[in-house]
Amino acid sequence: MRYISTRGEAPALGFEDVLLTGLAPDGGLYVPESLPHFSLEEIRSWRGLPYTELAFNIMYPFVEEAIPEADFRQMLDETYGVFTHKAVAPLVQLDTNEWVMELFRGPTLAFKDFALQLLGRLLDYVLGKRKEHAVIMGATSGDTGSAAIEGCRRCEHVDIFILHPYERVSEVQRRQMTTVQGDNIHNIAVRGNFDDCQRMVKESFGDQSFLGGKARLAAVNSINWARIMAQIVYYFHASLALGGPDRSMAFSVPTGNFGDIFAGYLAKKMGLPVSQLVIATNRNDILHRFMSGNKYEQHQLEHTLSPSMDIMVSSNFERLLFDLHGRDGLAVKQLLENAAKGPVSIEDYRWKRVRKLFDSAAVDDKTTCNTIREVYEQNQYLLDPHTAIGVHAARACRRDIQVPMITLGTAHPAKFPDAIVESGLTVKPELPAHMADLFEREEHYTVLDNDRADVQAFIAKHWKNT
Ligand SMILES: *Cc1c(COP(=O)(O)O)cnc(C)c1O
């Protein structure tokens, strides 16, 4: 499998290089040159398979030149073996033909574990084979940092440095990052905001000379193709559990960077019958505004009760734009360069195509809280605020009552207790047993000034330079 850039000016790469590279040198994102396609008969034959075997069938075509079958199977067993539910991604019924797929049974209680537990293992495997070392540098406002740290804690060939804004992440989120022990794990609290952290990471990727040429910088944000790949699997898993592929499914996906829902779009292109994909956003609704009025325009960032979806631009949307423009990289490049300067639109016939592929809704904090309360009162089931946005959007956009509607449950409610309080419920979501002592564990992090040179010097000094 070869991978090409969405901006058309970078050389095609194999899986290993795409895994290690992150952003393409022309500024684009990598996508597979062509997708594997599975027949209904083949998909049907996967009914009843354990999650890891399904994952193998769906992902192996993407990695086969890089990793022998047995090694990849072992990686998948280890990755999904640490999840705390035997079904890995269990489905919970909310109403007639309406479901939540719980994607928060991994070690850090958010769906990002599905991809980042695997990504850490893939990186370590490929680096070990090449006898190379990588330094992961990432910025986080919450969920990505802890999932990435957890995914890399056992890696021998990776040092990970996660930047978070000092005193601006929730205590649960901070502790999930800073209480993981390991001499390759480094938490940096930057005296600045999330944008400052992200800018430092971006600038460091642009000029890696501070590493002295002895290690490469690797990315763990959702521009990394391997993350998207791992997220395709659970769409098939849900469908097979509810009578697919002999009936079509609808999915509602709480969306920020468009990674998770893009994986759903790919599942459909790979042969899974999907009749509806709902983009569910919070007040940071650039995607919903685009879907409603063909205007792609950055607004000011709003802080909401669903912080993991607080974004101004949606980086993975570029991968969809590439398909919408007939895979013309130069057209995408032009469009995104213009988008950086002001609002842009696409040709009407292309916009009509995208409207056929997706529905969308933007959900404010008040409606999010109302949904949490309603679902709890009717089902005694607690939704986290991100999932609640998905459930509301699912109900608002649903087209056919006979098609199962599955909302992706992206986080455990105990991760976001503020929203539960705000919704007026007195029930307190409990952390699962493996995290019950989170508030007693010892924390490790270093506070640094909002200064790129300081942060880079810290990284240069602390990575295992052997
Ligand atoms: C990251 C995240 C999202 C958004 O996912 P994208 O792939 O960026 O669209 C939604 N919910 C939670 C809990 C998350 O951590």
C-alpha cells in the first residue's frame, strides 16, 4: 500500500514512513493511494469474530508490506487486551433501534485509546527494526496527551514529551498524564495556553536541529494516518453486532478534528453499508456551518463543556476535501491557502455531494446538559458531554427509524464531572476500578516558561540519547 499527500507535491511513501513522518513535506496529510474493498459476503463471514481478529482483517491490507502477519496479530492482541470490557467496544441500547457504542473502555477512558495504544506499539516495532529512536512531541488540552503517554509507556525506542498548558487542564486529565511512571515519559506544563503549546510543537517539527540529528520527531495527533486506520474497525464491529452487513447502519459522531468521522466515511467506502453519517459538533461548529451554507470560515475559539471538541479548524477535513476534489492535490492546496486568509466555498456540485454524504448538527452547552439529564432520567445511563452531543445530533438528524442509529460514545462520564453537575444531576460518576486511586498517585511534571528555546533545551537534555 502506498500513501500520497493531499496537497499533491510530496513523494508517495510506504506505511513505515507514513507512520514516522506525520505531516507530508508539502504540508498535506497522507492518505492511502487506494482503499481495500470488502464484499458483503466477506464482511458477513466476519460475524462473531473477536474484536482483534476483525481488526486484523480490516487493517492488515494497510500495513502488510511493513509487518509480518504474526507480529501484527500479536500487536493487536496486546493493544485491545488491555481494554476492560471483553467485547472491547460494547453496545448499549438507549431506545428502540438506538444505541451508544462505548469506546471508553481503554486505559485512559476515551476513544483515543483505540488508536494510540496501537500507534505506540507500531512506532516501537518499526523503530526497533530500523534501529532508530524517535522523540514524540505533542501538545494536549486533555485526552490526546494521556492516551499517547499510556500508548508509549512500554516503548523502548521512543521518548515522549507532552506539553500541556500549566493549570489549564482538569485535574483528572492532568493526573492521567503525570502519574504514569517511566523514564521515557516527560510531562511539561507550559506557562501559557494550549495554542502556545501547539505552536511550539509545530515550530519544532519545522526545525528539528535541537535534536542534533540523532533522533527524529514523530507525531501522535490525528494527522497521523495510523490513528485513522485503527478507528475504521469499530464501525464494522458495530454493524456486525446489529445485523450488518445485511442491513444498513447510521452513525452519529462527536467531532472535533474530523478524524473519527472520517474513519466512518472510509468504512463506508470499503464496503460497509452505512446510510447516514452525522457530524455532531459543539459551539465550535466550523463543520456544521460549512455543511449548512457552503462557507468554510474560522471563528474565535469557544470554551465549552466538551473541551476535546474545542477546535477552530478541523485538520482532517482536508482528507475529505481531497476526495471531493477528485484527488487533485493542487486544488486542495489552493483552497486551504485561501482558507487561511478568509472564508472559502467549494463549487456547488461538490458541496451537494458532501451534503449527501453527511448530516450535521451543532449542539450548545445547555442542550448538552439537557440531553445528559434526559437520558439519565429515562435510562439511568450517564453520558459524558461529548457523547451527549452525539446523541442529541443523532435524534435531531435521524432520517429512517428502521435503520439502527449508533452514537459513538467517545469518553467515560467520570472524565468530565463538571458537565454532570451542570446538568443538575446529583449522581456522581465513579472512576473505574483501575483508576480509583488516581488522586493518591504521585505526579511527575516540569513547569517551564512559555519559551520555545527553553522547551527544546529540556527535550534535548532529557531524551535517552544513547
Ligand atoms: C478527541 C475527542 C473527540 C473528537 O474526535 P475527532 O477525531 O477529533 O473528531 C470527541 N470526543 C472526545 C472525548 C475526544 O477525546
